[in-house]
Amino acid sequence: MRFKDVSYPEELGTNIALLGRLKRGEIPGYRMEKRYIHANGSVFWGDLSVAPQRDENGAPIKLISVVVDITQKKQDQERVEFMMGELAHRTKNMAAIMQSIINQSAANAGSIADFRAIVTARLASIVASQNSITEKNDQKSSLQELIKRQLAIFLTPNDPRIHVSGTDIYIGSDASRAIGMTLHELCTNSIKYGSLSSQAGSLEIDWNIEPSPDGKLYMSWVERNGPEVQKPLRSGFGRKVIERMVALTTNGKVELKFEPNGVEWHLEANIADLK
């Protein structure tokens, strides 16, 4: 087989261009990061170094190629870049969250003292929620409590617009962080543009467990009666969190719908992958 047969298509053009420059004597050798395809179809990242053996006229007659598997390094790098992007994204959203907290607290406070108490409690809730999804530990978390903590950042307790139902289940720290970040993003978007931006809006969060030998979790977030939904023209970082991150972490299936009468988000995952 030729190297072209086992190279990932996206990097093949760069590899061929570098090889051409080497053959023409423009460069003494080259090094690049590229993906390779295993016989079973799986993909791994390699650090490729190429040096030629030349004849007496300096023309390359043989290539010596060394490939080092750097898949783990690339995965670690992607995680760091993702978390840095999440940090920047959340920082931008925090101003909108604080504005919402102040506005809602002011509307429900009977005095300055009440306002101070409400805002203080909401800020404490934010801190607790952030800690729960960023701290690395091996403890399992209640899904019901996770939802409650995320909603408490944005909404007053017992908000009549919110309906939450489901048999509680304990999930592992990785799944807890991923679902927590997703709920945070969905809440932020709903407060700014969706059903939670309107007093007439409603939000239903429910989940159920399929009692099969494998066992599956079906979880839904359904908004209704808010402003008419317009499907975004581009896919930003927040949508990557809502769709891609939680699906990768739980090995599950995620569906995000922009229905005219409200946004819907659905997760299907094996219970075993949530532990």
C-alpha cells in the first residue's frame, strides 16, 4: 500500500505538497502532524518525520519516515482548547445572567433588605453550581439536584413556568459536568431569547429510565409559549456544548430542535455510560 492509501484525506494535500518540495530539493526533509486510517477504519494522529537518502548527485533515492502516535496528546489538547473556549463563552454570558438575576430579584423584592437577601442567595447558588460541574471528583450526583442547582442560578424557587419530573438517578462526575454545562447553556439561551424571557413561557424538563437489560436514560428539555424561535444561522460555541460535548461524554444521542413554538433538546444514553 502507498502512504496515500492510509492517510486521512484532509492532510493528504499538505503531505503531497511537502513531498514534492523535498523531491525538487527545495527542503532537506519535513515534519508534520497528520491522521492515519487503520485497517479497521479507526483513525489515529501521527507525528510524521521524513528524511531522504540521496545519491551522489543529491537526488533522493529512498525516504526514511518515522511516525509517532500522538493521539492522546491531540485529545488532551482538544480538551484544553474546549475548556478555554467554554470559560470565555461563560464569561460573556455572565453579564446577561447577572442582569436577569437583578431584574427578577428586584421584581420580587419588597424592600432593599429583601433584594439583598435574594441576590446573595442567587450568587451563592451560582458558586455552588459552578463548583459542582468544574471540580474533579469520583462522587456520583443526583440528576434531580443537578437540574435544581442549574435552574436556581436563573430563576426564583417554585417558578410556576417550570415543570420538572422524573425518577431520580445518580450519575458519575463526568456525566454530571457535561449535563450540567448543557443545562447551563440551555438556561442562558432561554433567558435571553426563549420561553424563559417571557412570563407567558413555560419549560418542561423530564426524564425516564427504560427498564431493559441495557437500561437507557431519556431526557428532554421542551420550551413553549415564548417568542417565535428562529433557527440560528451559524453554529457557535454554545451549540457545540449542547450537542457535541454531552453526546461524546455520555456516548449518547443528542437531538436539538428549533421548533417555531419552542426549543427542544433530547438526550438518549445508556445508564452504564453515565456511571
